Amino acid sequence: MSAKLKIAVQKSGRLHDDSMKLLKECGIDVNNGVNRLKTEASNFPLELFFLRDDDIPQYVEDGVADIGMVGENVVFEKEKQVKIVEKLGFGKCRLSIAVPKNVEYNGINDLHNMRIATSYPVIVADYLKKHKVQAEIHEISGSVEIAPGIGLADAICDLVSSGSTLFMNGLKEVEVMLKSEAVLVANKDLTAAQQQLLDKLLFRMRAVRKAKNNKYILLNAPNDNLEKIISLLPGMKSPTVLPLAEAGWSSVHSVLNENEFWDIIESLKEAGAQGILVVPIEKMII
Ligand code: ATP
Ligand code: MG
């Protein structure tokens, strides 16, 4: 029997769409099977299981799924024996402690003897222990942000991205315990054939992510300032330089990180660059 890889993906929720999009960008075609528990890719030996994110580490540890896409926060909380093989760049958030905004907070010792409501008891206990703070942890499974308002807790620990949920509930973020993003996890005992498939998938994922962070840039440069313009483009081994039909001008092509681009755009213009085009790259293999 030829090898196949089973991947666990969140069934619905914040990670589902980005997980499916990443597979698609990797050239993997999947029938939309959201209402089913599992489905298969048509052009890659991949079987997909749609699960609650909380269950993914366990399924991967047990080998029911070989790999999975899940938030690091869940991986750390569940303490399962799985390997984190790649950060995926989406699902970014932080796991933070928040207190009512009128409570004075000067540092972690202020948490002493507080009742902290959270769905992340393991991570919170670890954090408190590390900082030698004694507090009471109340594990609740959802709507953590309302706990102080209803008198259930003095503080909460929950996932935050923009902070608007905290704000709406009259809370302020006082400690960031963990920065998290979605990761690809793998079972520790993959067969050689499964590992080979995982490597193939990883190769594609890296090419997709690399491409996202980089842009293809084309610009027109006056020849008398060509050297200067080329020197402004960072991290380039050899830009492509082509003569333009108009005498005295060249077209310069290169690849650069989008963030770097915004830093140097002014200098490029000052140096006489014109007609600057920044184009997305679909895949990038180095
Ligand atoms: P499930 O039904 O699968 O158990 P859930 O309700 O536990 O879903 P979601 O709210 O869909 O989980 O969040 C899934 C993951 O998305 C989180 O574990 C976290 O890694 C990530 N995430 C990113 N931003 C946020 C955010 N602002 N709030 C909550 N989770 C976030
Ligand atoms: Mg969950």
C-alpha cells in the first residue's frame, strides 16, 4: 500500500479558513468537506480530519492523525508528545492576563491570592510558578472575559489579538504570558514514507510563505545613477538589469522583502528611480 498522510485541521473556527487556504496554496485540492469528519485530497496522498482544535494534539500523539495544524497555545496547554515542525504564520495571538481596568496593577506580584479564570490552567499554573506567585486558578471553558464582571474571578487569562474583547468587558491586559501562532505538529513516530510526504508538504509550505514575504520589484533607473540605485536594493546578489528602449535608462528587477521596500522607497525615488512596480510572488524556491 502506498503511503498516505493524515492531517488534522480545525473543523470550524479561527484556524479553519487559513489552514485550508494554506493547503490550497500548496497546490493541494480538497473537496469542501466541512460538514464531514474527513475527506481526501485529489492530487496528494493526504487525508484530512476535521476536529475541534482542543483534540488535535491528542489525535496526533496517538497517531490517529499523523500531522495537524493547531495553535501553539493549545499545543502547550495539552502537553502532548508531539513535534512542532513548522510555524505557519497565521492565527497570531497572545495569551495574556487581564484585570478590571480600575484595578491598580504594578506587577506580577499583584496577582497574589487573586482568583484567575481561564481555559488555560496548565500554562497559567506554569507561569505563576515560574514567577513564584500564589493564586487560585478557576478553569472555565468559554466566555472567560465575563468572569470578573459576574464576580467569579479577580483576573482572567485569555487569548487576545486586537484587545477589543477585553476593552468591551472593561478589562486591561497586564501580562503577556505567551505569543502564539498556528503550527504544524507531527506524530513522533512517522514511518520513513510518511516523513518523506511530510518533507514534500513542508517544502511547499515554505515556498508559499517565503513568497508571501517577498515581492518582485521592477523599476526604471537613469543609467547615470544605476550604481546608486542598485546599492539601495538590499540583500541582492545580482539584480537583473535590462536596457530600456529609451536611451540612458535601464529596467532593474529584483526580489525583496516587502518591509524593506517601504524603508527604501524614498531613497529610490530620490536617486531617480521611476515607474516602480511591486508585484506579488506566488511561489519562491531558493
Ligand atoms: P474549537 O471549536 O475548534 O474548539 P475554539 O473556539 O476553541 O474552537 P477558536 O476561537 O476558533 O477556538 O480559536 C482557535 C485558535 O485560533 C486559538 O487556539 C488561537 O490559537 C487562535 N487565535 C488567534 N487569534 C485569536 C483570538 N483573538 N482569540 C482566540 N483565538 C485566537
Ligand atoms: Mg477549542
